[in-house]
Amino acid sequence: MANYALGFDYGTKKTGLAIANLSTGLITPFSDCLLMHDGIPDWDQLEQLLAQWQPRQLVVGQPFSEDTQHEPSYVAMEKRIKKFKNRLFGRYGLPCHWQDERLTSVEAEQIHCDSSHEWYKIPIDSISAALILQQWINTP
């Protein structure tokens, strides 16, 4: 059985998703995002994904930035992301990890716009989730 990790790029309207096969290192962004309703996920959609992929670990992107730590919008989003991560753990009991997501959206937009690949068909949020997973795998 494969050892998978499911990655999340949290958003209040939609959350990007990607899956990593930790045995092979292959990371695949999903072609659809997890639908969110004011920051709350569509739990049915998420449960279907968890049943399909059976990840052993979950990785949630968290923006760590000393420059914006005290900005009200940063603090509010940080609280929502923490709540999301805690709900994931509470519902599914899977290990939930943080990964710094700084600049993943900028890099994801560049990848998305690169016309030499089929990346333009993948949502930017899911490309960000794949980058989050890649950083998490590469972090010792």
C-alpha cells in the first residue's frame, strides 16, 4: 500500500489540494479544489478524497512571515488556518503538519502561466498545494 500525504493550500472560498506518494516522491496537484463555505470545507468532498487516497499524513500550508505577523488580515487568516488544521486532526486523527507556504502562490502563478506545460489546466491553488508538499518533503 502506498504511503500518501495530502497537501492543502487553505483558502476561505476554495482550498488547493495535492497528493504526494512518499514512497516515490511523485506529487500531483488535483484538477479540482476543495470547496469551502466561509472557510469551512465541504466535509463530504474531503471524506471522498480521503477514502480514495487513504493518506497517512496531512500537510497544511501556513504563511510564516515576520513582516506581516502583526497585520490584522494576517492574524485573522492564521487563526482560520489553525482552526482548519485542528478540525482535520479532530475529525480524522491523522498526523497534521505545518509547512511554510511563503511565495508558493507567486511560484504557482508562474508555473500556471507557463504555456510549455499543461499546468494552465490546474488551479493555481492546487499547484500551490503541490509546492507546499514538495517543500515539506524537502525539509529535513
